[in-house]
Amino acid sequence: MGNPRPSPEPGGRLPLRERKKQRTREALVDTALELFTERGFQGVTLDELCDAVDTSKRTFFRHFSSKEDVAMTPLLDLWRAFLDDLETREPHGGPLLELLQEALLAALARMPVDQWPPRVLISRQLAERTPAMEAHGLRFCRDTTRTALDILHRRLGLATANDPRPRLAIDMLVAAFHCALDTWAALPDTPARSTLATHLRAACSALPESLTLPTATAPPPRS
């Protein structure tokens, strides 16, 4: 998914050209989030965004497919990294949900420790008041699920047409992540990336009991 990663130079650094491309991409993300917050998503044209970063629309479309795409990049990058990890993660014989959780936690650990959390918070706030971003996120989630199922089928022989369990495992992971993300985003200031990982582990741990949570009638309140 996406372009193949360039080979790093000796010492682990990317080639100069790739570092410049990465800086342009990050500048587009940060500027888009700033302008959309100040003027509203619909109040900023693509031309204005490119002018603010001193780049061309052609360069923009090398990195992103739309305004919605650049505005939602922080979380989209996380799930792209999740798919990358799933492509190479070796199964350990444990439950599929556990393997999926490990892949998502590994993807989270790859996100920039300082820049990623504030970008996520701003992107979420924009999405809450921008229907086009919400729709883009839903499409991306659907496509990510399909890609993950394809990987599970191709690499592990799972996700056959007659077996709903792999799809349900992915859906539960997504639900646990959103639960953790909501809790994390409600914390004061800008919580750390590691705090989100802690909440994700807690949400995943709660999944089994959520499936057997009893529905007994609660006792009436005391007068």
C-alpha cells in the first residue's frame, strides 16, 4: 500500500531527496491543519494551501489525494503502518486478535513521538465538524479492513468467504482503538503517544468481557 520505502543511506538516514520530500509532506500536513482550524475546512482552497507552503498542486497530489486526505493524515498514517506491519509479522500461534493488537501497537510506536499527538488531536477536532472528513475516514476504514483481510488470507490462509471471524476480529480491534482514542483525547493538555498505547491495551483487554457482559436489571434507586 503506497509507494515503496527508499533505501536508507549508511547510518540509517534517508537520501537527501527523500528527506526533502518528507519535509514538504510534513509542512503540508501542519499548514493544512493550521489553516483549516483558523478558517474552516471549506474556507481554504487547495491553491491557498499550496501557496502557503510554496509548493505546487502537482507536488501536493504526489503526497495526498484530496484536502480530506491531508487533514486526516495523522490517523491514516497509523493504519497504513499497521498494514505494513501485518505484511511481515510472523504468527505466534496465539489468538488473531492478539496478533492484530501487536501490529497496531508496533505501528503506533512508529509514529513521531512529538509531532504526532498534537496533529491527531487537531485532525479529530476538524473531523467532528466536517462531514466530508468523516466520510473520507469511513471509506478509508472500509478499505483498510479489506486490505487487512486480504493480507490475512494471503499470508495465513484466513479470511475466507464463509468465515466471519477474521472480519469480526479486525472490527473489534478498530472499536477498541476508537474507544482508547476517545479516552486519550479527553485527557488534559496533549497526552503522550505512550498513553494512547496504554489505553489501547486496556480496551483490547476489555473485549472478551464485553462479549459476555450480563444484562440483568439494575436494582431500583433508593428513595
